[in-house]
Amino acid sequence: MSPQKKATIIGVLMDLGADRRGVDMGPSAVRVAGVNERLAEIGYEVTDAGNIPVRNAEMMKIADRKLKYLPEITAACQTLADQVEAALEAGSTPIVLGGDHSIAIGSVGGLSAFHHKRGQRVGVIWFDAHGDMNTPDTSPSGNIHGMPFAAILGKGAKELTEISGFAPKVYAEDCVLIGARSVDPEEAVALRASGIRVVTMRELDERGMSSVMDEAIEVASRRTAGFHVTMDMDFVDPDFAPGVGTPVPGGPTYRESHLAMEKVADSGKMLSFELTEVNPVLDISNKTAELGVQLILSAFGKKIM
């Protein structure tokens, strides 16, 4: 018999990266939707590491309008990086539940640190309606949830780029952004200059999800030990995932989103998984968290038959 597959759930109660509140309840919503039990049903030994706490915005003042809540977000991301690395050391696949997308700085930081010590690179497949490539100089809001992709590439505030003590965490040629359809003007310039493979919704419509995913998996794994998957639930069309802070119409369908995750599972190259921006305050009967769990299951190998 093959050894049982292991997964470690890590919740991050983070909503400081965005103006719209409520995503700090996302990890609870995903757990209520049965993520632990349903992973066990498809053969995983699941460890729940609990939640990384984050102070409420009401308890603090914003020191820098270009980098809102920077000290608190930095501390939480470093704690998350350490927990991700510990899960990998234990032979378990980390599943990070957010929280706003600023937490990707910690998730990718921990994965990259683990492999950096072994002389290996890691890739990223970033599913998102937005680019998340702002820096303090380009961000119109100062919200850090719009900066994590830039940070893991070593661009932006040093506190964020040097989580776990080194930068960059990944190289642009190992990264793919899929589903982009709402990008700030200066962010678009940065994305084009970055070298990241960007698949907009137009290209996704023209080529189809299967072809796009084949390319994305090849890009993210050809020079690396494997890749991190980070899923912002606003990637999915809001008809299917209404409970997000920044919904953008015209996203992938329910089935297209599942196909993307099924292709990830088939590749065998995924090293860690992250689900962000589930906002129960804006959801309908926990619909978005339920879909999030279903997508996690598809990424971890659940099949139709």
C-alpha cells in the first residue's frame, strides 16, 4: 500500500489588506463547508493547525497610507511562512485558507524557503481577476492585498519582499496569472514588464481552459520543484462565487474552474494550495465557501468517477 497522503490546514484571519471587511471569517466558512472531512473522504490524513490570529482594524491606526497595516500584515505573513515550511518538513501539503490575498506573501514565502534550502526554485499559478502587481508607488489605495504578486517577485516594501530572509521568492519566468480582467493602468505596465505569463479572460475565452492550463503547468514546473496554486475566489464569475470583496463579471464558469483544478491534480506538480478572499458577509448561504471546498477537492484529486 502507498503511504497515506497528508494535508495541513492553516487558517489566516486576515482582512487588513483590503478596505472591504469580512474575509477574516473566510477560514471558518470554508471549514463549515466541510473541507477537513471531505479531504479525508478522498484519502487524506488531515491536520488542522488552527488559525493565525490578526488584530482587528479597530484596534489599530494606519501609520502609512501607502502601505496600510504593514507591521501587522508582515508579522502574520512571517508566521504563516513558518507554518507552511513546518508542514512541508512534516511531509504534508499545506492548504492555506484566507483571509485577503496579502497572505500569499507568507504562503509563497514558506514554500520558497523550504525549497530554497534545497537549492530548488518553485513556480506559482495565480488565479485572479486582478493583477496584484501594485507596489506602494503605484497602488491607488495602499491596500496590500493588491501587492502580493509584486512582493514575491522582490518588488515593493522590503518588509514584505524579505519575509523568511531572502528575495525574490519566485522568478517571473516560473509564474502564470490566469483570469485577469480588472487591472489598474500602472499595474498593467508593471505586469507587461515583469515577464510573468499573463492569461487574460479574452485569451482564456479564445483558447479554452484546457489549453491554457497545459501551458501554465508547463511554465510553472519546467525549471522548478513544482508550483504553488493560489486561488482568489474572485477569479470565478460572481454568478457562481458572489461572496467576494471585489467581484468582477465575466469570469470562468463553475465547470471551467473545476477543470483548471482537475488539470492541476493530474499534473502531480502542485506543492501547496491557497484559497483567499471568501467573504461570508457578502455571500449567499455559504455558496462561495462551498465552491471553494469543491475546488480544493478537485485540485487534490477528486474525480467525477
